[in-house]
Amino acid sequence: MKRTNRFTGYLIFFMLLTVLSGCGSKSAGSIENSESKKEGITVNIGIQQSIWPILLAKHKGWFEEEFNKAGAKVKWVEFQSGPSYFEAIASGRIDFGRVGNIPVLSGQGADIPFKEIASASTGEKGDAILVHKDSPIQKPEDLKGKKVAVAKGSSAFGLLYRFLEKEGMDPSEIQIIQLQPDEAQAAFETNKVDAWAIWEPYQSIQVVKNEARVLSNGKAIGTFSPGFQIVRTQFADEHPELVELYLKVSEKATRWQNENKEEAIAIYSELKKTDKEVIRKVLENSVPANTPIDESIINEQQSTADLLLELGGLKKELNVSEVVDNSFIEKVLKEYE
């Protein structure tokens, strides 16, 4: 069966994403302030429920501390998944965020003005397809006819697609139930769905607390779902020094987490009101980064974009490198050499 026929169901899903088209050497603990003050500027930072250095920095007040020195204020905007970030960018409601691979492709395809300013992770094990501990689903083909929960347009949906492609399955052979994480968690725990394609920390919560099984993940499939630090283009053009400051705080938080793992686990455990065992598992699966976006990531993104175009999920051909801007992170990291 041709791939374009196999993925009719996936095509229908991605057509839903077109709704976006209507939207318009210093130490790790040392951050140098901008010479020019940005009085009256409010920096809007998007954040999800993910256990990530940005949450650590938020808890410690590092963004507020450093942006205040530059004369700017910080406002946090919460989201459940990546696609919503781009609606907010299009309307000027957020300036920074960290999102997965599929949302950035959808955002670029909808001509939303943003830049990828750093790689935040490779995502080999950060997303997974889960089944219940006593589920009869033991192998990929056992998913046929079963209900699979996933958030539309998320990195986990991209993982689900890659899984189906690898196994030669048509999305129409399963029942894709589009649910945001809070809804999907309830559905999964009450057995209203048979499987759940999801990211961290939800993955580890289910594995550790409910003994859910990982049916597959990026490592098993032979792919990865990179995460990106993004910025609204106009903000970057107007305040390049604040983009560098954002990445400096991110670097400080990333290094602190890597150098103080047990303390970080304790902080996340308290913030999330969950067991340290869960947090430790999350950190094993989701290794944070704050590095330039290299060719391997660009090539992976380009392959995904080309396939979405073939399936009709994107309206136009994309050159994914056009939204990559490594200039900020490269400048920041030079200060740590």
C-alpha cells in the first residue's frame, strides 16, 4: 500500500492544524546584565507542566532577578501543549517558550513569525506510547482497533505517526482520540482508552505509580523528537540582548540541574507533589540541553516536514533551516568557554 494511502487518517488530523494559518568565560552562576535598560518591557514566557530547567529557574526566581536588572518584568503564561504557543506568538501574547518538533513545523507552515534559538533536547525517550500494565497489547499490531489518546499537533502525535509508519500501519486501523494531557490522563487511568502517546512527566508518573508499560518510544523506533527554545521574531529583532539574557538564565538552570541532580529532584518533587522516584525517572528520560541546533536535528526536522507535505498536512514546502537562528546561543555559550 502506498504511504500516501496508508496515512489518510493522519492527513485528516494534520489538516486541523491549518487553523493556525489564520493567526497572523563566566561561571554557570554568573550572568552579565545588559548595558541598556528596558524600562517598561514585560517579557512573556510560556511554560508547560514539563519538569525542565525552566521550571527550576522559575522556582528560584532567576528570570525575574536577571530581567529586573535589565529593567524588564517577567510574566508567566501556562500551556498544556505546544500548538497553543504559536497561537499566542501570533497574537503577541508570549515571547519565549520551549516546544516540541511537530508544533514548530505547524507554526512555520502557518507563517507564524518565530525563531528556533536553541536545541532543548533530542527527545529519544521523552515521548512514549503507553499501555496498561495488564493490557493484552504486547506488540504493535495489537493496537489495531484500539483507542489511543494523544494531544493533537504535539510531539507525541509525531511519535505516534513515526511508530505507525515504521510498523506499516494506517492510522485508520486505530482509533485516535485527541485529548489534552489532563483529559488523557483521566481517560487512561479509567481504561476509557487503551493506549496513550504522551511526553514527560506524564509518562513516568504512569510507569512508576501505575506500572504502565512503554510499548514504544523514539529510541525503539529509531527516531527522536527534538525540543526547541523559541522566540517571537519581532521581540528578537527589537530586544536581542534580552534573547541572550533568556538563554543565559536557561544555561544557568541547565548547568545547575546537571551539577545538583539530587537537590533538583527534591525541588521538582515538592513543586509537583509527586514521588522522587517519578522525578528521577523523568530526568533519566529527558536530558536537558541548551545548545546550537545542529545539522542532525535540522535534517530530522526536514525529513518530517517533507513527509507532512507529501501527506497534505502542510500546505507548502518548508525549508526548516529558515527558522533556525543559532547566533544567540553561540554568543552565550562563548562566555562559558
